[in-house]
Amino acid sequence: MLARLPGLLAADTRVLILQPGRERGGDDRRGSMLQIEQIAARRGIEVIKIPNNWFKEFPRQAVDHQHLTAEGFHGLASKLLPRVETALR
């Protein structure tokens, strides 16, 4: 994700929603998240981090019990909306 980020951010990007995921990489992952935030800051992009525990309240697909259902994504988007609106002001 870190290596691809600069090429993925359009010049007019104002908000980056970041969900770090599970603890797999330890210090490496934390370092990558910090670098992502620094890249965004240099470009004047507001970073909104989604805590992993936010996902617990939303319904998941029965197939893998990991990915959210359409209803779950709707709930997540509704929860994120106030933060995105604030970041865009």
C-alpha cells in the first residue's frame, strides 16, 4: 500500500480514509502508517483513520464472516460521513 500510494493520490485529493487492518506487521506496519500520514500531510490531505473496532457493529457476509455486507458498508459510510464532511470544510 505504501509504495503505491503516491501514484494513487490524485492532485485534487482532500481526504484519505485509512483503515490500518489487523496487527500483522508490528513495528513495520506502524511505520508504514506513519509514512502514509506524512505523505498525505505533505500534500495537504486530511487523514481519517477508521479504528478496527468500528467494524464489529456491522453485519458481515455469511461466506467468510470477514467482509461487510452491503448493509454493513452502508452503516460504515453513515458513521464516517460526519468526519468526512468536517474534513472537507
